[in-house]
Amino acid sequence: MSSGIPFHSTRMGQRFCESTLPELVRELKRLNQNLERLLELANTDDEPAPEAGEKGGPRP
């Protein structure tokens, strides 16, 4: 598959290195931030529910 021309020297390789790859990195960062937020929300859901009679707790 090697034609002797390095990938980064081709038009497609330049587009990949200058546009596609940086966009991929940005999206991975965004995905990681969203996952961190989701984990924070999931961890706050793990807190025990208020007991009956306490503010925000279920009514008897």
C-alpha cells in the first residue's frame, strides 16, 4: 500500500493533520467533560434520600 509518498505530504494527509485530527481531539475533550458532569450527577443521586418529615422528604 505504500506508494513512497508520506501520508502527511498528500492533500488528504494535510487535511487530516490540520483539520480532522484537531477536531477529533476537541470532541474527545468535550466528551470527557460531559462524562465528568454525568458522573458528578450520578454521585449526587447516590446520596441518601431525606427521611419522612424532613424538608424535601416524603410525606407520611
